[in-house]
Amino acid sequence: MAKKVQLVTLGCSKNRVDSEHLLRQMFDTGIRISPEGEDLALAGADAIIINTCGFVKDAKQESIDAIFAAVDAKNRGYVKQVFVFGCLSQRYREELQESIPEVDGFFGAFDSFSVLEVLGEKWNPCLNNQRYLTTPSHYAFLKISEGCDRVCSYCSIPLIRGAHISVPEEALLEEARFLADKGVKELILVAQDTTYYGVDLYKERRLASLMDKLSMINGIEWLRLHYSYPAAFPEAVLDVMANNPKVCKYLDIPLQHVNDKVLANMRRSVDGATTRALIEKFRIKVPGIVLRTTMIVGHPGEDKRAFRELLDFVKEAKFERLGAFTYSEEEGTWGAQNLKDTIRQKEKDERHAQLMEIQSSVSYDFNQSRIGSVEKVIVDSEDDTVFVARSMKESPEVDGEILIGKDTLFENFSSGDIIGTFVEVEIEKAGEYDLTGRFVK
């Protein structure tokens, strides 16, 4: 009987893309794939593979916990072998091998070929631009580049993933056509820095052109942009966003802070004035744009005045979506070597809570403003009483959702037919993050 393997993906959507490329190779060889989350105590498996994250402290701990859980499953006889790859083992392979010898093999972030070989199979280059989707079949992440050339003081990504390398445009278009043929309707473009796409291959930023070409693929209805960088933001992207109806008026752009001293310590290549002007430009050039950002609180140099400036900025900018992290010193980074982390964790946590309280109010006001509007949504899933959907204003896995009562479904729609389709919904209620609506005929 063919081998049965479960692959667990941790961390960001970019890791998920790596896992889906590996799963496609496994599937083609005849390996049976156990769905992520399937109880191996009942189903069993020949191997469990963990794609790890090593970005920040909490993510590292989640990966380590997952490895120990897999080892426990092996010791209980539910799994025969455990293999680990991805960012954590790219960075800490020797330490992991010494501390968790029960794992049958550790591999780096770029060792998918070796993972397949240890399963007794060989990589088929003809499948390089194909995927085995682990998201709902109507949306997928598309990783357009690897690595990062930025020098942010707190970030370990260049140490793990290396310098920026764009995926050739032809390969991305082929992969996108494959996904569209499989039923994907929404592509979410991801990378360590999407705005730098094309500089290495074509000596110019080609993100806007790529977005236009992807939008022409039959079956693709929405394109969404994540992980943009504020310094030297390519304005042509805003023109595409404003004028191409398939490009969501949605931008994920991690700003991290607004105070000049903190931004300098972060080595972000922008200052507060530039950041404020950029937000204003987004609002003017793309009316109705939804901005998602992330902030870091407690970074070295963030005194009480700097933190107050950040709070005031979040109130003024009114980001529709915002997440935040507390600063954690990452070994090997410029910040760890040159800056002192003097802010206590308790103070960082308190600042995080204050920031998110303000954002909660901003998010609530934005959602309240949508009550009574009719919006085009895509239905992601369902439970016993509601369908779960998103509009162009919500990205999957990170934003709130639109809940639609099943009692509002028309007679000409069946429950099974509506998942993955676009429908019109009137927004009736709104909370801080989720909204409630009804189907509109």
C-alpha cells in the first residue's frame, strides 16, 4: 500500500505555498496525503512532516511544541517517522538535532527536494509550477519572490531566507493558470516584500505589470496584495488598484511605527512624515482603499513620547485593519547586536493592549459605517446556521468575516452550490471585527 503522510504547516502564508508545492510532488508519486489536523491516533501515518516558522519567539515556540507533539505520536506508535523542515530548522538545525534526537531528519527552508527523497521519491521538475491546495479551493496564495534585501534591525528573515529573488513572470503566470483551472478565483500575492518584485530579474519594479497580467487569466476574479514595503512604494501599483476592477482596493503594508527615532532604530528607510504622506496618497489615489498594517511596540528607542505618537497616528490614520506585536530580540539581527532591549515585557504587553484598544474602536466605527450597504462577497465556508463570507475588504485568515444567516438563502440556491461563489449581501449588523448580513436577490 502507498505511504500515507501528513504535512503540518506553521507560520505565514509563504510557508503554506512551499508546503503545497511539496504536497503536489508527493501526490504525483502516489503518496496518500492525510489532511492537516486529521487525528493520527485514529488514522495513522507513515510519516508526519512539519514545515516550521522561526520568525519570532512565539512562532518558534509553536514550532517546537508541534515537533514534540509529533514525536509523542511517534512514540505512541501512531506515526513511523517525523521529519522537520522550514525556517526554524534552517536556522537552528544543529541545536534541534541535539535536543530532539527522536526526529528522523531535519531539513532547511529550501530542502523540499531532500524531504521528498527521504520518503523514497524524486522531484519532478515538470510539476514545479503546480500545487496541491490546502486552502479552500476558491482562493490561493501566490508567492512572487523569495528572501529580502531590506536591512530592518529587528528582522531575521534575510538571515533565514537570504537575499531577494523574484520568481520569473512566466512561471508565476503558469502557476496562476494552473490554480485557476483548479477553481481558484482569488489570488493573494505574497512575498517578504512584494513591492520589490522584478528589480533583480528585470532591473525595474514589475509588480503593477504582473498584477495586470494575472488579472487577465480566465477564472481569476480577485487579486489581493499583501506584505508591501513603504520605502519607494511603486505608484503604478496604485494606478492598477484604482482602475482594474479585479484588483481589490486592499493593501497590506506593515509600517511598524511612525516615530522618527524608532523608525531609525528599526532601519526602515522612511521617517514619520514620509509615512503620513504615503497614507494620504493611498487614500487620494485609491478612493475606498482598505489598509491593513502591523505595528511593533516596545522596540528599543520607543519611550513614552514615541509610543504616544504611535497611538495618535493610529487614531488619525484610521487603518481598517491593524495587528501588533511586542518587540522580541532576535539573535543575529542588527538590533540584537547594536541596540539594548531595556523595556520590560510587562510594559510591552500594556502598550500592546492600549494600541489594540484604540484599533478596536477604529475597526468598530469602520464596520458600523457599512451597515445598510450591499456588498459583493465570496462564500468561504458554512456551519450549522451561517455561511462565512468575505468582501474585497477582508483577506482570508487575518481579517474579520461576514456571517450570513442560512435562513436568508433563496430557494434557487442550494447550500452546497454556494461555497466558493460570489453573491450580493446586505450588511445588517457589525461588531469590532465580524459583520452579519443577509442574501440579496
